Amino acid sequence: MEEATVAHVLVFPCPLQGHVGSMLKLAELLALHHLHVTFLNTECIHNRLTRFGAIEALLECYPTLHFKTISDCYNEGQHPGSRDNSMGDITLSTTLHAKPLLRQILVSENPGTPKVSCIIQDGIFGSLAIDLASELGIRIPIIHFRASSACCFWPYFWIPKLFECKELPIRDEDMDRMIRNMPGMENLLRCRDLPSFCRPSSQGNMSMDWVALQTKQSLEADALILNTFEELDGPILSQIRLHFPKLYTIGPLHHHLNVTKATGILSLRTVFFQVDRSCMAWLDAQPQGSVIYVSFGSSTIVKREELMEFWHGLVSSKKRFLWVMRHDLVAGKGNDDRIPAEVEEGTKEKGFIVEWAPQEEVLAHKATGGFLTHSGWNSTLESLVAGVPMICWPYFADQQVNNRFVSEVWKLGLDMKDVCDRHVVENMVNDLTDHRKEEFLRSTQEMGMLAHSVSPGGSSYSSLHDLVQYIKSASQ
Ligand code: UDP
């Protein structure tokens, strides 16, 4: 029988789909290693997860996993991360609302549950947990988790240096200039490949200064966790380790969880939206590798003109396509005009539209031959594991950098950054699935093999083991 553990980890994500999704997977992995885990959600997120059955299923699966909620300032139906809420607002208001409950959790004694002995906090909250622990005089490990990629964490961290050597700020006419002074990434990123906040046109209160500051605050944490793996990001991780020596790389998290559960089925997916499974029957009826899956994640907004360019390009390519169109995907349209009529009508011949797909399953389906994506980090990892090549059209934050790595470093797809033209879409779809098909098949297969890092003996497997040991030893 497994020894009883006194380790109790508090996991606290930023209330955005990509962050909650990956930190829940981390929480599941820790619970599978018999740690007590308290997962702190905002009410809005918790209600969503409850509505779609995720909380009930998780509680049933993991006896040592518990949830606590903090109030937030969002109404039911108003999704944090939607166009009305900037990242800065979300983190600020969540931090403010979380403090009283965090204080209470950290000092309270509950019969049957060990005291919190470690905090894993979303790195985006900066010094929140460190400040609270110091205010309460508590000395427990505080670990930062970043939901974004390592290849973006590094430029975030390096922003002040880029200013020092005059590579920043950038002007509109600099977009194709190469960034020279970033160790491990010399002459790899063009200005347009830097995180979106570095652009002159960048708006909102998630400014470069703010991103650089909260990244720097991770230096004060006891350890850092990244959702990547050694074989994918080795050179960048060596650079990051120079500043963050206690670094755990345990990704791809979704794959790690699927392999650890060893049930032969995909892990319980964190569901924020009503999943429409009708597309799976449609996929079953399509020839192998014939379908382009199109999804821009949970919060990308496209203009109506852009949507039409994508649609015309897909139709002209004469390929089949499965397209995720969230009801709030298109900017500035009314609810009665959810999908432009010509798109809905014209899609019937070769395409299928859903509001939200079971993405991991779609990517793993044999009919799926390509992914037109916004290069969100979770989507990128899911595509990489499934061996599906990508056409990247990044929206914001780390997506610009992820896109550059997919096309230039990992050779897993094509870069359509800053372009939205039907002819380009058509050509790229045909390149991906016909003209350069063999080349992408080779590189995606090779990369898929490397993702076995999560199997026993692999680098991510060992890193998770080390993380669990570290948490346990700090809880003695
Ligand atoms: N996703 C999904 N169904 C969809 C679209 C997306 O399940 O129809 C999931 C996808 O599998 C991924 C997450 O939503 O895990 C999107 O995360 P990502 O980091 O790629 O982008 P974000 O939504 O944070 O912009």
C-alpha cells in the first residue's frame, strides 16, 4: 500500500482556459502521485467546469484532489479572456480577490488534511504567494508554473536586456529585422516573431514592462515548472537554467497524463465549452489524412474579412476541413449572425463547422492531415504529439514565438504570421498536404517519437519524479 503523504500542494492558476487546463493536468499528475492537492479556481471558471461535468469526474477519479473557489468580478456568461478583459485586468482582479482566501488556507488546520506545504502558483501572478508567505511568516516552497512555452519565457525574461542593447523598442518598419542579442536564439527571431507585447501597435495593459516584471519575479520562487521537454527545447532550457537552476520540465502535460493514467484512453479533458462530438462521426467518414482542422483556441478574435479570406482559401484548396467557430470568434457581429450565411451554406460540400471540438481526439484521428492554428502553446503541443503538421496564424502573447519555432526550428509547419490572404491560405494548405507532405511527415514523426520523454526513463518522467520528491521532502 502507498504510504500516507503529508505533502499538500495548493495549485493556483490564472482563470484563463490555457492556464487552468494545463495546471489542472499538473494537479491530476500530482494527485496520481498521491499528493494532497487543493486547486484554487475563480467562481466563474468553477461554475463552467461544474456545468460541463469536469469537477464531478475529477473528484470521482482523485480522492486527494479538492477544489476551493474565490469570488471574481465576472458575470456568468462573461468569459475571462474574452475581448472585454485584458490579461492585466484579469490577473490584477484575481490577485486581489484571492488574497483573503489564500491567507485563510495557509494558516488553517483541517482535521484529516495536512497543512499546505507547497504552493504552485501561475507565474503570471508575479510575487503574490511569496509576499503572502512572507507576510504570514510561513516558509514553504513556492513554485512558479508558466503555461506559455519555454521559447517565449526566455524572450519575456530577456526584454530588459533587449532594451539595453537597443534591439527594443521596435518601430513598424523594423518588423523583418533580426534580433541578434538573445543567447540561444541569436539571429533566429525577427522583430515580428517577438511576443506580441513588443510590437509598436500593442495595446492594453499587458505591457512589455509588466510582462518583464512578473517574469523577473519568478527568480524569487524556489523552483520553476515549464510545460515542455528536454528533447524539444534543450538549448533554450540551458539558458533558462543559468538563471533558474531548479527547473522542472514535465511536458507535454496532456501526453504525460494520458501515459501515466495508462488506461488507453485520452485523459479527462478540461471542458470550458460545450463539446460538439458530431464532428467525430464526420471525421470517421473522411479518407486518411484528408482533413485540415481549423481552430484558433479559446480567445482569438478574427475580423469578418479575415474569416472570409480563410474560408475562400480553404474552399479553393479543394481540401476537406473541420472548423471550430466559437460564437464569439468574429469581432463585432450580433448573435443572430453567428456564422456568415455564405460560409455556412458553402461549407456543406467539403467542410464541417462546430462551436467547440474534442481537439485532442480530432488531432489524433487518422483523417486529420493538417492543423490551421493560432499557435497557442497547448494546441502546438497537442499537434506535435499527434504528429500533425501546422499552418500557423498567431494572434498574441507567446503565439508569435511558438509559430517561429514550429516553422524554423522544429520544421513542423508553415508560418502565415501577419498575412491573411485567400491565395496564401490555399497555397499553404496545398503545400502542407501535397507538395511538401513527405517532408512534414518525416519531421512530425521524428518529433512525435521525442515526445516519449513522458514514458518511464524519459526526461519529463524523471523531472516529474524529482518534482514530487522535492515537494515531499519539503513537507517532512
Ligand atoms: N480546444 C478544444 N476544443 C476546441 C478548441 C480548443 O478542446 O474546439 C482546447 C485545445 O485542445 C487546447 C486549448 O483548448 O488544449 C487551447 O489552448 P491553447 O493554449 O492552444 O490556446 P488558448 O485557448 O489559450 O488561446
